[in-house]
Amino acid sequence: MARGRWHVGTIVARVRASAAIGASGLDAVERAERRAEVLRIAGGVDSGRLGDDQAIAAFGRIVDGLQSDLPGSALGA
């Protein structure tokens, strides 16, 4: 795992998580908390503490959690 290098799949997963947060309709505090979570994950990738597979899974959990809050949502489509 190269420090500070992101694989395309990791970048796509981060973009999906960020888009899901923006489209979620969360209030400002909840949205800020989720964005901070995305930044913590990204920091882990940048520092080499998280591998790409771990980061993709973590970003995916954010998206999945938001989708479960919005029945019929097309966030993951």
C-alpha cells in the first residue's frame, strides 16, 4: 500500500459517500458529522493507516446507512 496514493475505486467510493451525504436531507449538524467521518477515513488513507479495501468498505457503510434512512432512494444507482 503506497502512502498517500488512492486507487480509483477508493476515490469513487469517497465521491459516492459525499454525494449521498449531500442528497440525504440531513440537518446541518448530522451532515457535518458525516462529512467529518469522510475526512477521517480519507486521512487514514493518506497516512497509510487504512488500505483501499478498508476505506471502500467504510465509505460504503456511510452510503448504506443513508440509503436505509431513505426508502426508495436512488443514491446508490
